[in-house]
Amino acid sequence: MNLPDNPNQEQIQSKAFPFNITREKELAVFSRLLDQNGSSILSVYGQPGTGKSELMTHYQKEASDRDIVFYLVNAQYSKAEPSAFLQLLLEQMGASNLYISPLEAINMHIQHLEQQGIRFVIAIDSYERFEKLDEWFRQSFLPSLPSSSILFFADVKSSGNPGGHRSGIRSLLPLN
């Protein structure tokens, strides 16, 4: 899903919480993902300042209104290393455990959520900072998640990649 590069003045002035009328399409897509039972991956991309992080705030509210847990990892403040990502996610989950690996602690927390019938979203803002982790996400992290997982990536356009998607994530997207 591509956000416009330069929002017009009407779009800028209409940023009223809880929903921005100019983002109805993006909000409807996320709402449909929450209605589904299976896993989903959503990627929103656009130039800086086009409202990706604001949209994430609306998605977080939508999930909360439906009693779906929303974990937000902001890559802007992290090293592009699997251990740094996992530590940030663990902090969001409040699930740290000194005796097992971060990935094991995350998996145990997610299993607990599933046993309780609680759905969750993992959202990564500023995903472009994690570009070098694409292969790790595809080969290690994503396969470790249950089939009910919803992932959301907010990213800037990649100038060298048509469509603006990172090559490792693009193949996983259900949306154009």
C-alpha cells in the first residue's frame, strides 16, 4: 500500500483523531485483516512525513478496540541486528526471561496468548532501518510465528527498488 508523497493541505488539516478521513482505504484494509483468522502481512510505504507512523497509531487503536494486542517496535531507535529487534519486542511484551533466549521468550509469550485465545499484531515502524535483516526475518523470525500472526511494516520508499518494497518482504505481501 503506497501513501501519497506529498499530502495536500486538506489532508494535512484533516488529521483529526481517532480517524483521518483521507486514510479510509488504509484503515479498511487493516480492519479486514483483523477480521480474518489467518496470518497476514501488511506493508505501508511512502516518503517521510506522509503519515505512516500516524496510521500505525490508528491501527493500534483499532486493534485495542477489538481486544487484539498490538506490539509496536520502532526501528528508528534500534541497531539493525536480530538481537536488538528481539529485545525491543520483548520489552513491548513485558516477557523477558534471563534463562532462555529472547526468541524462546517471545515464542513462549505468544503461545500463552494463543492458549488464552488472544490475537496479536507485531508492528515495525521505520522498517527501512532493518533492511539488512530481511533474510533473517524471512528465514528465522517469521517461520517461528504461529499461523494467526498479523505483521505490519511501515517503510519509506526504496529509491532503487520499484514498488518501494524491500526484496525480502515483498514476496510475503498479500497486497499490492
